[in-house]
Amino acid sequence: MAHRDDMNEKSTPEVDLADQHGELAAAIHHHSRDNSRDYSNDLAQFNAQFQNQYNSPQFNTHQVDNRLEGVGMHMDNGSSDIMHRASSSTDLMEAGANGAYHRVNTGNISPGLPNSANNKRPVTPTTLGLTGWAQGNGGSPSSSPGGNMINNMSGTTINGANTAGNRNSRSTTPRPLLDQQMTHDYMRSPPWAPSPGPSVRISSLYDGPSDFPSSSTSLRSSRVGNQSHLSLAAFLPKGSGEGEAYEMPQEGGEKSLPPGAIVKLHDRDDVDINTNLYRFASKITPFLTITAIAAYILYVSFRIYCVIASERAGGRVYAPAWVFIAIELAVWIPSVTHNIWTMMALKNRRRPKLRLTGDEVPTVDVFITCCGEDDDLVMDTVRGACDQDYPRDMFRVVLLDDGKSEGLERGCAQLNEVYGNVYYVARPKYPGVPHHFKSGNLNYGLEAVTRFPGGAGEYCGALDADMIPEKQWLRAILPHLIINSKMALACPPQLFYNTPRSDPLAQNLDFFVHVIEPIKDSLGVAWCTGSGYVLRRTAIDDVGHFPLGSLAEDVATSTLMLGKGWQTAYVHEPLQFGTVPDDYASHIKQRTRWAIGTVDTSMKLNFCLWGDEVRHMTFPQRFSGFLYSFLSLYSILFSLSLFAIPIILVMGHALIAYTTENQLRWLVRLCFISLMTNRINEVFMFMPAGYHTGQRGSRYQLWMSPYISLCLIRSFILPKWLGGQTQAFKPTGSLSSALNERNPKTRRNVFIRLWTILVNYNAIYHLAFVYLTLIGVSLSTYRCVSINAGNTHDILLCLITHAFWPPMTFLFLCTSLWTPISYAIFPPDVPDRERLLVRDPDTQVAHPTQQSKKIAFGGQAALFEFEYTLTTVYTCLCFGASFFF
């Protein structure tokens, strides 16, 4: 909810008077038991001034009615008290110390608030119906430095979900539904007194009409109030400086820890993931990468020299040789750009493994976003979030449901009966009004919690609908934010428990989360991973909430934070496990959405090269923002150039140009050196994520490039009359599978699967490339044998300079682009999700089994390894032959 400040209203006398009245009401309420001062004269004088202005014709009575909604005055024997509108004896409006008004359901009238039916007026459904602080709290949101968010709260209903903080004091009094309260614009606030807090502006990457409050600039205003601010000093060991933490005492040790202390469990946060061998591999990988790049540059340079020498000797242009060099470079560039990270990360990454102990902890709002996913899937995430090893009165679980599922609403209400800190929120959506997808949903949640009892937490976490957090998630992430006041965001890796055997579509993100992200973290470029992250509330307010108009709100948010000078952290611990898309269509839509969102965000931020939004970025941060958008755009050129190789082969041209056989021998030897240094580098680079995982990632970049290229061309290049289309969004979890290809009992037959993937999902491009390439190889081989019949030396020379130049690049390209077709013919079998979980019979909390967290080795991985071995052995044979022929 945005406050009235979002409407760009100017201050008026009547508004100022209403605010003064609210402040005086709060003062009388909170000092009602203080007999040292008599407030009757103050209120009498103020009431006279109020009545005079209220009765004047220039006074905007509607505005004051809105500002003083629920406030009346009761005068009795010269004493002044504040009365509040209520629809029954159990509904009051409590005036907080900060002048903000919250709906309270106490079951009786609090002391100091006279119960006079004559002074009550009906309540209109304009407020959120959220609970306030019970009188027992003294009208204060907190009695502790951090603010107790949940204690002494009464039950509330948001869109029908009873949300209570105190399990022993509940009420089922119905409250107005959230979507019934906002009749025109869901981001405008109900007419109540404003809440204090830092003024923030909602950042926008969207230029069109919006359901957010309008503004004359591209940034939308919003105001956040009732935020509890917690001192970091309470969590740091006494006598220690910022960034220090207590060591974990040895077993049997007598060292005691103060409540709320931060404990360092290990010098490295990845101690449970990476062994000493993996860490050794990470240390030497930068040097191996430099060696491999140098060897390849030397090899390509000699290739270019040989082509130029051949052209000068023969007096003609060898266009096919130049094209083949260009194709090899096109295949090489994506991998080498990723490898550049390893060269930049020569320093060691040493982020410690920390834990927050005790019950004196910060307040946290945990958002779970969903939109049409299966109820069972979402509820497992909600249960996992509720089951955190964290004081229940210091965090809330808020389900932000864009699908408005009645089942989820009931499920949250039932869970709230057990945990007492579960909220269900479903924002209204209006036809023709952009709702900005996940960014809008999260921003709605950020505003909604400011109306919750105790206001917004100091931190807010976010989980995807399918990501089940581990029990220690909050205690593991928060210390990295607490010990560093400049840290805006900390995020763990996204891990999965339903990845099929061999992961044929490369859906697992292990290479990114175990190799790329740790390297980026060492350079200060940790990106938000989209789920499981925890944000500092002041930081997300500083950048204007989650930016609108982006399909990659996680990347955009962390980029804006870095541009503002904030820091981000990557916590390399297995703290959440989710599900990969369970069918081909969902996977394609997910990854193309990521690509479109990344490119769109980068373009609007000038590729992170200049502009106010990226002013405070370092060079690695700018390089990261530029690199990933460049790789996505580069896929267009790569996809268009792929067909050059089969065309050259079909036409019968040689791929390699040379003047003398001695040049050819050195070309083979340099090719061998380049290949072997690259193979060794890959083994060590991929080791932390798994060797086969890295190989699948390399193939994924090839077969996925046509899909990414087509989406980028439609979104950013083609006009609408030529097939261009605006960016579209469809949450992966809400996509139903038309093929059920991973369920052996319900999957469609092989002909339907092939037709759907080839035609509906455009894999006909992949089939055409493989078919044309194999025809070209066959024709080239036939010509070499037929023309040089009886001469073995000339036959081998012809074959090696045409289709079979080591390491037989055509074979790698064909097997990579064959992936969609092989998937359609031989889809993997995946067990039912329930079989992959271990569920507590009492609480129904479920976590993945240890086996389900790993990727099983399968036939496809074995086939790819055989191909790699074959091409490596073939290159070694060519290298040996260069000394004898």
C-alpha cells in the first residue's frame, strides 16, 4: 500500500490540523495513566480551534473525515478522552505513539478508553483490518530494541485468512477483505493518519501505464511507515568491532555466548559443499584458464597466418577457411567470457560460516510469492518457512498469492492456528491495469506489512513458491547482514531436488551457483538469486522497492543496490531446495524469460556502463552487468552463423587453408595443445559443480541459443507488424504440461511428443541443422574417397582438411543441438514429488531426501563422455601422426 503522499498531495491546513489532532490523541492515550499533567485544557483549546475551522466554508471536510477516520471526542466533567469508532464493543481504533491508527480486536475495551456506545459510529470498510498493539504493550510496538512484532496481537483476517500472533488470544471477528478496501487503485492507502518513516520512491524500469501511483517521472513515490529499526550492536559480541564474531566453542568448552550473539562455525561458508580438493581446484583454475586462453589464441593466430599465406601463394581468397575460423571463434567466445571470471578472481574467497544464536534477534518478514502453482507445492514451502529455528514472535510468513487460491487461503488459516504468524495476502488486479508480475506482488507485500502490527520488520526475506527453506535458513543468512551495515542483501544458492537423471536439459544451476556466483562474490558482484535471499529493509527502500517493468526483478534489484553503493553477499550454504520445471515447455519459457529480463534490465541501465543508477559500481560490477546481457544478445549472431559449416561442407570446400605440409603439421600440433589445455582446465573448473554438470552447461548454450535469439529478436528488434511482441510473462509453476513426458504412466506417445517439440516448440531448427550437417559430412567424405581413390595419404589429407579437422567440431555441434529431439524420444522418468520428500507426520513439514538432492548419472551423461573421449583420442592420434606423415 502506498500512502497518501503517493497522490502528490500538497500540505493543507486541514491536513495539518488532522495530523496535529492525531498526535494529541496519541499523547493523551499513552499518558492517560500519568497524573502529573492535565491534558483537558489542551484538548479543549484544540477542540475549539478544530470546530471553528471545520465549520468554515473553505475547510475541506472530506479530507479531514478521511484523515480522522474513526476519531471522535468525548468530554466528561472537564476531562478529555479519545474515543474511537467501532462497529461493535470489540472493535476500536488505537492511537499509536507515532500517530498512526491500527484496527485492534481486544475482546473488551482497553483501560483508559471509555466504553461509550453513544460515541461510536459505524466503520466503513476502508482500512486494512490489520491488528494493532494491545493495551498490555503500553501502546508501544516493542518493549525490546528490535520490536516484538507478534506478541499480544489479536487475530486478523486478510482476504479471509485468520492471522494472529498470540496463539492464546484469538478472535474470529470478520475483517474487511483487502481487495474490497481498494476500490480504485490498490497501491493507494486507505484514509487514515500517515505513518512515519523514510520517504522512498518506487524505482521503475517501466514506461507505460501502471496501477502504481502516478508520478511525473519514471520513479513512483511510496512511503513506508511503522518500520522497526534494530540496533546492530545488540548482536555483536561486546568489545568486538564490526565484522567480528564469536568462535564456536570446542566440545566440552566453558565459553558462554551472550543472547543474540553471532557465532563463527567455520572460516569458510562452503565447508559442507566443497572439499579440500575442490578448493584446490578453485585456486589453480585461474592459472589453467589463462594457459588455455593463451594456447587457443596462439593456435587461431597461426591459423590466420596460414590462410593469409595461402591466399598470397594461390592468388585467391579462401572464404571457407575464414568462415570456419569465425564459427570456431563464435563457439569459443561464450565459454571464454565466462572463464574470464576465473582470471579476475585470483584472490581467495573467504566468507565465514556464521550463525545467529539466542532469542534476541531482528524482526523479519518472509514473503512467499506464488501465482497458480499447485497448492500442495506452495504449502510445503509455507510450512518450511514457518518451521524456522527462529522465535515465532520475531518473524512473519506472508504468502503473496497472485492466483487467489481458496485452498491456499484455507491452508494459511489452518497453519496460523498452529504457528500464529502466518498471513495470506492476495492483491486485487484490475483489467487493463498493469500489475507488474512478481515485482508488483513483492512491492504490494512490502507495503502491506507496514500496516501489520508492529510495522515492517527490519529485514525481509523472499522465497519462491517451490523453494523449501532449511530450518536454519534465517539464522545462517542474517549474520552476514548484521555484521556489516553496508550489506543490503545476502542470498544462498538455488538448489533442486527433482532434477531428472543426467539432467538432459541442463536445468540444474550447479555450475552457476557453485562456480560463477562464489567467484562473483569474491569480486563484490553477488547477484540476487531470486529466492531464499534476505534484504535489509532500509536498502530496498533506498533503491525504491523492487523495480517495475522487469521480468528479472532479482537481477535488477541487486544491480540497483550495487549502483547505490550498497554491498551484496553470496552465502554458499545449502539452505533451500526447490523444483525444476517438469516439462520441456516450462523450461523453455523460464529460460527465455530470464534472458529477456536480463537484457531489458541491462539496456535500461545503459549496460551498467554509465548513468546515475550505476554511479557507485566498481569495474567488476559493471563488467558483470554488461557480460550477461552481451552473452544473451550474442546468441543471435551465433544462431545465424551455425549453418555456415554444413553449407561449406555441402559445397565441397576445405575448412583449412595452408601453403606447405609443414604448416599443416604445426596446425595439428597447436590444435592438440589448445584442446588438451582446455580439457584440463574444464576438469578443474567444473569440479566444484561436477564435471558432467559443466559439460551439460556448455551444450546447453548451443541448443538453447535459437530459442533465446528468437525471443530477443521478437522483443527488442522486430516491429509489431513484422511479428514483434511485447514482453510476456507466464510463471513457470502455473504452466501445465501438455505432454506429461516425465511421468511414465501418463506421458503422451512418442509421435505426439516429437510433433509438439519439433513444431510447437520450434525444434525443427535443431533437426534441420543436424540433418544438413550430416549430409555435408557424408558428401565431403564421399568426394575425398572417390577423387583420391587408391591413395591413402591423399584421402586422409582430404578428410582432415574438410569434415574431420580435430577435434571434429561438427560432432559436438550435432550432439548438442540434437538434445531437444533426443529428449522427445527418450524423456527421463521422474518419481512423484512426494517420494522425493521426507515428511514429518505430526507437523507435515517436508524436506528433500539426501538422494533427491543429487543428480544421478545416466545414459546421456555416459554418451556425452564417450563422445568427449572419442574426440580427444582422435586429436591425440592426429598429433602423433603429424610426426610421421
